[in-house]
Amino acid sequence: MAVLEKIRVKLGILITVLIAVALLSFIVDPATLETTLGYFSSKYDVGRIDGRKVRIDKFQQDLDRYQTIYTLTTGSQAVPEEAMHTINDQVWRDLITDMYIVPQMRKAGLNVGEAELVDLSQGKEISPVILGSFSDRSGEFNRELFMQFIQSIPNDPTGNSALYWDFLQHEMTDNQYYAKYASLLSNSNILTPVELRREIDENNITSDVDFVLLPYGFSRDTTIKVSDEEIRSYYRKHYDDYRQNASRDIEFVAYEVVPSEEDFRLAEDAINRLFDEFSRTASLKSFLARNSDTPLQEYYYKKGELESAYPELDEFAFSRNPGVLPVYRKDNMFIAARVNDVKTMSDSAFVQHILLAPTDQQKADSLVGVIRRGGDFAALAAEYSLDTNPDVAEAGDLGWMTQTMMLPGMEKVLEMKAGEVASMSTGYGIHVVRVKERTAPVKKVQLALLTKEVVAGKETYQDYYSQANSLVARCEGNIANFDKITMEEELPVIPVNNVLESARSLSKYDNVREVVRWIYEAEKGDVSPIITIDNNIFFVVALKEVREDGHAPVETVAPAIRRQIFSDKRAAKMTAEVAAKIEGLTDINAVAEALGETVSSREGIAFGSLNTESLDPAFIGALSGAEEGVVSGPVAGNIGIYVFVVKGRETGAFYTEDDARIKASQVQAYQINALPGIFSERGDVKDYRAKFF
């Protein structure tokens, strides 16, 4: 009755929901109803953590918040693609931490309280999160800067300061939880005196051994049979060994659109038509802006700077009478060149400045005069400059400037002599500038380059598309046809195995998300339609193998299991045969003669060298515990059957207690590094982000 009552209750709830939905359909427009019902659909999930859905709208909100933090902390207005991938992963890790890991740590008795957070941000033990955000150039915590930030939060109308502070508090809390959990693990890993003594003995006690190895060989033993039932039994016993992530094996042909000879001819004709005007024009900047793929660059080159990449340009620019360099081809580009300007300038200069308001030109001129008459620049900078940076050796120091590390408006400093003073205007205001020191001045030239990149024309593009389309049409969506055609026509097929759903590259190709999405929607044996990547690569993909998340089916792993069982049976059979042949033999040379093999020797083998010796671990383990001077074996190893005699043992002292403790700490570090994977498995984390990003 109790069971029936539970069923009735559950059915009652279900019926209530269905009635409610039916009623909603009368009062809510169909589009809204579809959205409401869609919210409960798993197609809007980016994952599951501890049995709970992670909705795309929630994930996107977190992404948006992290992107804002990125722009705040970097000063960049856009988030590069690579940074976006990193942010995406960070948001996912934070969700796993918040939804599963931290709750598990709390169950273990850990907690991070409000008072503790205050101490981590304002006390003696400052959190690494805060240190990383509010440190001076020496790495010391700048408490004044931090307090200024905290006090600015209520007065920030954008809310960005509050957003960043929430982020820091969240990261600080998570960091503290992890630190406590790591400490808990470390303190629970106790190296007892018995374990310490055993670890030292296993590395300091070494054995010298003579042995005979009878290799398994490569011939097939037809007397050994492996049944289907044995395979299924082995699979059941080792079920957890066959866990797998979802992955796919594919083959593909990529048609990369490259310019044809006709495209090269057209590009060369185009640049040749412009060459005469390029040679004569007095308005190079505007001419290049209209006609060249390379606008006029402000950079000045010194001799040798272009030699490795563009030796022709380097030789031309520093010839006696450069004139105009005729059109020449470099890879997929045609180039002509003129020297636009020549200067004698330094590679770098150490610059000092006094920053004034944009309207203070008269004060700037006065200060220039005072400094030229011997005035103390640092003292004047300390008194008059709006730049009050405390983290400089001397008031007014800006540091070393180069052409690529230059405050716009100060380019003249590379032409000024050491000690020379001048006033300059930048976007920050008016600067009284002095060059404190500089590198030796050298001749440099500014080049004007007329360039035409050779790009594939419409006909070339269509030709490659037609080739890809022809392959797709003849394959008829079937991998057997794909294999036959690509083999007969010797097409360059690229195989890629174990492609994850999150993959963003295949072989040498990037930005392949559309390809990956297709292979995860297709069936085994399918051939794709044309998938276009970067507007100039046409993919035709064949899906060879499908592996779903979970455990590999027995049919998939049966060949590997069959080989393993065969190897085990062969080892057992050969061990019995060897035991029969050497029965009663007490001399290792007699054993070698009976087996038709030779005696080999090794010295100084320690049990602790299991992972470093080139011998079978089973052999090392057996000889480490064998009686000295007695023929032992047979022992089945990975490559054959061993019979051996330990000739002698020696106890050294090179492996110390410190070594044992270092190894124990390495084990602890491994455990801590394994935590994310363990938590993900225990929390039944399912990642579906690849469907959306």
C-alpha cells in the first residue's frame, strides 16, 4: 500500500504539472509557452554538476562578468579569442568549485568565515589573490593602494569596482578552501617510522644477479584458445578500466585555396601599372593608403635589421644611391620600395619628464630655460610635475624608450643628445623632456613599400570548391566510397583519432569548431557535406569511429582483451614448460643450457628502481625477495620468462631520510594535483559547452 501511495503521489504531481501547462496554453502566447517549456529541455544545458543542470543563460552571465573583469584589469577593450577560451574554462572551473568542491570541503569540516576574509585582505597574512592585484613593482603588498580601492567602491557609478571586489573575494575564498584542503591532505599523509625504514631499505639494498631470459617471441601459438565467454568475464572483472570520454576518429581531405598562376600574373600586372606613379609621387603616404596593401610605416630601420626576413630590402635601403627598388616577388607578395626618409638616431634613450597641463606652454618654456641654465631636473619634477609616480629611482624618470616602446608625441627623444631638453605635447599634456642617456646614434631609414598580396580569385576559389563538391557528390555520404575514391585518386587524406567534442584544432588546422560539431552530430560511416573554414579551406570529413562517454562496450575492446588473455595464457604455459625443463637444476649455467639460452648479469638492482630500470618489474620484485645463492624462478615478466640466482647483496647509505621525505612530499603534490579530476568524477561532472562555444 505504501508503494502504491507513493506512485499515486508522484502521478498526482505529474498530472498537476500537465494541467498547469495546458491551462497556460490558453492564457500565454505560443512563443512564450515554447520558451517556458524549452527552459526545462536539456538542449539549453552547458553541463551538469552533481546532478544539477548548468543553464546556458547562467553560464553566459558569468562569462560576461569575467570578460568585464578582463577588460578592467588589462585595459583592453576587446577580449582576444585565446583569452576567451581561458575565461570560458575558468568560469566552468569556478562553477564546479562552487557547486560541488566547496560543499564537499565543508562536509569535511572546513569553513572560511567573514573574519578570516577580513584578515586575509587587511591582516598580517595577506591572501595571494590580493597580493597579486595590489602589489608594487618589488612585489610588496601596497596596503595604501588597496585601501584606496576599497574606499572608491561606493563612489564608482559604473559598478565596476564593486564587480572586481566581488570577484576578488570569491577567488580569495576559493583559494583559502583549497589551501586548507591541501593542508588537511598533507597532514593526513603520515610517514611512519616503519614506512620510512622500508623506503630507505628498498633503495639502499641492491642485488647482483645472473639470469636467463626465455623470450615469448612473436610466433602465434595455435594451441592457445580464447573464448568469447572468457572475454566477457575479463571485461566484467575489469569494467572500470574501460571508462572512456566521448571521442571520434575521422579522416578528412582539406582543399586549401591557394592562388593560381593566373592570380599571380594579375597581381604582378596590377603593381607594375602603379610603379611609375609610385616612383615619382611626392605624396607617398596618401598614395600608399589608396594603392598598397602596406601603408606607410613610421618605423626607421638600421642596417641589418631587415636582412633575415627581407635581404633585398636591407641591401637596397643602405646602398649608396637607393633610388627606387623595382618590383620583385617574395612568397605570395609583390614588392617595390622607396626610401622615404633618413635619420641619425639612437635605438633607445632614457627619458625624464615634467608633466604639465595642456595649457601650461609658458610654464614649460620657463622650465626648459631653467634646466638649460643648470637647474636640478629631479627637484623641479618633484615640485611641478603632475606625474607623481613614487616607484621611480628619481623624480621625473620615465625610463628607456624605443621606437616600439614610445609615448606617442615623444618620438624626437631618439634624435636628441644626452642632456638635451625640450618641450613636447602628448595626449597627457605638455612635457618638459630631458634625455638622460642614450645608445650610440646610427643611420636609419624609413621605407615606403608598395605591395600587392596575391590572393585567389573568384575562378580559383570556384575551382577548389568544385573539387570538394565532386568528392562529396561521389561519396554519397558513405565512408566506403570515400576510402575507395581517395585511394584511387591518391588524395591527401589526414587521419585524426580521439577527437574530443571541445577540440578547436585538427592536425595543422585551427578554427575547426564547425567540423567538430558535424562529427558529433553524424553517424559512424557518414561523409560530410562541404564544411568551409576561414573562408578558404573546404573540408570533406569521414567519420570512422564513435566512442560515447561512459564505458567502452565489450565489442569495442574485445580485440585488446583477447590479446591480453592470450598473453596471460601463453605466459602461464611457458612458465609451466620452463619449470618442467629446469626441475632439479641448481646451477644457472645448467638452466641456460637446458633452455637453449645464455646467462646475463646485472649489478646493483634495487627494489626502489622499479620504474627506472629497463628490466621487467615482476623480475625486479621477485629477485629483491629471493634467497641469495639459490636458483629462483621461473618468473613470468612482460617480455619473457626469467630464471635467476642472486649472487650477492649490498646495503648502501646513499638514499637518506631526506630523500624519503622528499619522495613523500612528491606523492602529496601528486595527490593535490589529482584533486580536480577526482572531484569531477565524484561530482559526475558533464561538460556540454562544446555545443555552444
